[in-house]
Amino acid sequence: MVEFEVPEVDFSRYTNRQLAAVPLGVLAVALLIIAGWTAMTGAPVTPGIAFTGGTELQIQTTDSPAQIEATFDTPVESVQPIRSSADTYIVTFQADGDEASASAIERQARDAGYTVESSQSRSPSFGAETQRLALLGVLIAFVGMSLIVFILFRSFVPSIAVVLSAFSDIVIPIALMNIFGIKLSLGTVAALLMLIGYSVDSDLLLNNHILRRSGDFYESTYRAMRTGVTMTLTSLAAMAVMTLTAFLFGIPLLPSIGIVLVFGLTADLMNTYMLNLSLLRWYKFEGVAR
């Protein structure tokens, strides 16, 4: 049986500025990427057909992806092979998503000799409403989390440390989604909501051990790390395995969810034990808590 031992880091070797510099620098770069992407595309992250409208076909054919694209009059957004099923592809069209367009696309596929296994479409107006509700859900979750944290600690610095870490845990994966071409879908929105929960869990664990339990600051930090780091690394490993498995077997949506969670959990390790810790140490020894 493999046993993982969390190393005891000598945080006293580093100043608060040194600890906070790396996560704040990464956050600043992520915000610049999102700002640049918004300026170029009009959105902080590229939305998928669930939010823009379009048509998606699952077809079976021996043709290559290039041949599939040439078959249709409507521009093809993507052709994704399904590795668990031979010669099966998911073809996405960023079209109007109405019944007429979907029927025309499906008819072209059948006329080309393709076996249409499934077809789904979404209108732009419905997609826009879905996007609004999804973003509203993320905003409500984040604001609700922030209020609960402020109620729990009733002190600005420990509360803002948790909120800032959670904010960074969401922003960094969004920036990486733009870099790696991962579109915003209902699945990736769910992953971002999960990251809020993961982030708050690890940050509250650290804050509670340092502020509400007896013991030296660094002793309390190490106690929190033994639980928190093990918990996060276990989740990270599980998400990495899920992502790899879903990619190898061509399971739609799961690879994007897994990658976003891997990005966020990796960022959470950095933000919790560098950014949050530096703010707590300042609060404990130099701030109002001294």
C-alpha cells in the first residue's frame, strides 16, 4: 500500500511578501489573459453550443474528419472522434440551432451515407438564457460563500484571505481554458462551482487550525497541511485519472470537466498554502490580532 507523507515546510524562511508574490503574480497574469480574450472575442471565455446555440450530430462513418467537414454546406465547428466506438464522431455546427437547420444538417449526413446515431440542437435565444442562468449561479454561489465566510470569522483579513483564494482558484482555470481551447459548457460551469467548494474547504481547514485551535502557528499550519494537502492531492489524482480515462475512451464532456478541476485544484494548493497562509501570518503577528 502506498503511503503519502506531507513534508513539513519551513515557512519561517520566507517573508509574507515572498509567499504572496507567486500566487498574486499568477493571478495577475490570469486576469490579463481573460481581459485580452474579452477584448478580442467579447467574452471572457469561449462559450460552447449550450450557450451560443447550434447543432450536434453523432455519426458513424469510415470517412476522415476532413472528409466529414467537406460533406456539409454548414460550417463545421469541430469533429471529435469517440475512441470507445470505432468510426464514430461527434460533429458540432455553430449554426442557428432551429429545427429547419438541424433537419437540413441531418439530411445531408444521411445523404452522404453516414449513420446518424443521435442529433440535438439548441436555439441561440435559449442558449443565451442558459448562459445567463449559469453565470448567475456561479455568482450567487461565490457571493453566498463570501457571506458565510465573513459570518464565520467576523474579521476582515481571515475572511478576505479565503475569498481571494477562492476567486483565484476560479480565475486561473478560466484563463487556462482560453489557452488550451476549452469552451465553456454546462459541464465546465459545474466544475467551476465544484472548485468554489474545494477552495473554501481547504482554506477553512487552514484558518480553523491556525485561529481557533491551540498550538504554535507553524505547528497548526502543519496539522492543517497533513489533512488538506492529502485531501487535495487525492482529489487531483482522481480527476487526472478520470480525465485520462475519458480521453482514451472518447467520453464527451468529462475530459473538459476533469482538466478544469485539475487546473483549479493545482491552483488551490498554491493559493491556500502561500497566499492564504501569508495573510494569516501577517494577521496573527503584525495585524490587529497581535
